[in-house]
Amino acid sequence: MSITTFRVANLSGTTWRTGSAPAEASVLVFELNAMGLISTVSFTLGMDVVLAAGAASGGQTFPYTVTVQLL
């Protein structure tokens, strides 16, 4: 099993620094505008995955890492 593509949408609490969400990709890097000291920011993270042949039906687990750098 592996994740092949990520996408982000539904940003709330700030805006995209570039004006729009980044394009779908296997690795996403994007910048957000300032969000304030005690603000909450959220977005929806979607992904496409590939399952091994014969994988069991039902829920699957896919590990991924989110790294945040505050400037």
C-alpha cells in the first residue's frame, strides 16, 4: 500500500500565500499567510492510494508525515 497523490482544500482561518491551493502532487509544500497568535487554521487533506493485489476490503491505514515551520 502506498500514497501516490495528496491534495488540499477547504482552508479556513487564513489564506494561501500564492492565492490558491497548491496543485495535486506526491509531496506538497505550500505557504500560508499570517494567522495570528491564537488563531486556528484547518484544511482538508485528501489522498490517492494504491493497494496491493488481493488487499482486504474495509478500512486501511496509511502513514504520512506533516511538517510545519512557523516563521
